[in-house]
Amino acid sequence: MKIPYSLLDLAIIRENHDAKEAYERSLNLAKHAEKLGYTRMWLAEHHNMANVGSSSPQILIGYLANGTSKIRLGSGGIMLPNHSPLVIAEQFGTLATLYPNRIDLGLGRAPGTDQTTAQALRRGRMESVQEFPNDLDDLRQYFSEENRDQKVRAFPAEGLEIPIYLLGSSMSSAVLASQKGLPYAFASHFAPGYLISASKYYRENFTPSEHLQKPYFISCVNVIAADTDEEASYLATSFFQTALGIIRGQSYPLKKPVESMEGIWTEPEAAAIQNMMACTFIGSKESLKPQFESFFSQVQVDELMISCNIYEPEKRHRSLEIASELFQ
């Protein structure tokens, strides 16, 4: 059970609260995670979602880094097709200059939003599948010292060692990560279907690179931990209500927990959420241990990343404490 453990946050806005409160809550979460020994905290890029505050991970990373001292901060991820590789290199070069050896750059190819909003982000230029690897190569070129002789250079990024991670939820990202010799983070917290096959392919086909000599696989899962199983199940209803918004194509705020989800979701909706959130661990420390032992027996994981959506900040902090006790 001893494994590096990290944290994923979307700065989800709580019901009857605003984005500023969500950002302050994320900073307090980062400080608490730092004390507990969490390796890193990542923020995910989303757009046109009223209750997801992480539309600009680059800015939030700087905010969190300024309020902490050693925990790594990064993107989980930046949706590269939404941006110019040059601009991303400049932004993360700036972050890495201000906060040396603490910044990660996780990259994804999905838009992080609906197609209409993606068109607005990309101003009508929708990339093909083949263009993402090219954008990745361009980005890595801007970070390299060899780029000094090129007409277009990225300052202050040039020559900086900023770890790049590929994110994904399908086989295509596993293929690209293995070909490029990059660490790979899998979004099993909401898309577990290809987890085992993608992790197996990535390990078996990994090509060593100058940045990484052996495969490094991160799995992101949902964890709702409490001192008792009953309390954990109660707290998890906030998470289920937010997940219900995904099923319904809406952006729901993080709501207070309820005694029962009966009457809130339908049976088909409950089944869909249980399927989508199959990599979700709910319970006390005693109950979670065998759940994770079973998980690790099926998937070889180098690092576990935790998504923890609990309404009350104090209860969320306690959940992180229990998780850290499991993996230390």
C-alpha cells in the first residue's frame, strides 16, 4: 500500500457560494495536502461550466504555488489543442521560473467542454487526431536548449526542465505516451473502461526517452473517506449529486449531503453513475484498505491521484488524512 499519492482539484463551486470561495478552499486544500505529504496537486482545464472554477489552471497554479512551499503544482491537464504551444511554453516557463522544481505540465487532447465552446476557444480551427502529437513536439522543442537557434523562441521556458505528463482515458493516449517515453496519467475517476488495457499497453510498449527511462503510470480515482462507513456514505451523496449533472449534461454545484439519493436520481441514472464512477472508493480506513488492495492487484500503479469532492472543507480535509494514512 506504500505508494506516492497526489490530488486532483477542479475548484468546484459549492451551492450558495461563489468562485472566490472555491479558490480559497483550493488553497487551503493545497496547504493541508502539503502537510500530509501529498506529492502534487493538479488542476483541470474546463470551460463553459458555471460551477467548475478551473477554467484557467495556469493562473490557479500560480495562486496555489504562492501560498505553499514544497508541494508540486500542475495541470491535470492543459487541453493543448485549445492553445498555442508557444503560449503554453511561455506560461509554464514563467511558473517554473517563479517556483523552481515545483511545476508539472499535464497535457490532454480533449477540449474540456462541449463542441460549440471548443469552436469558440479554437476560433473555428478544430484539430485532427494527427495534429496533437505535432503540437506536443512543438511544445517540447520550445523547452529545449536546442531551440536557441530557431527564429521563434519561448522565454523564459527555453532550457527549463518542466516534467510533461500525457493525460488520457483511451488507448490512443496510451499509445502516444509509450511512443514518446512520457509519464501517463489515466482518468479512471470518470472513465474507467480502458484502465487495465491502457495501463498494460503503456507498460509493455514503453520506449525509454531522455526524460524517462521506465514507464510511470498514474491512476486517478475518487475517494470519499470518513471515520465510519456510514459517514462516508452520507458524505458521498454530495459527490453523486455533482456526478448527476454530468449524466444530465448540466453543471451542478457541490451540494450538501443528503440522507438518501432516492427521489434525486432515477434508477438508470444511478446505474450510469455507478458505471462511470467504478473507480470510486467510499468508506472508513478499515473498509478502504481491502478495496485498494483489490484495485492494486488488478492494476500496476506507480502513483495514485485522488479526486475528493466533499461539501464541508473540514470533512474533505479529514478524508485526505485517512487516505494519506493508507498510502504512507
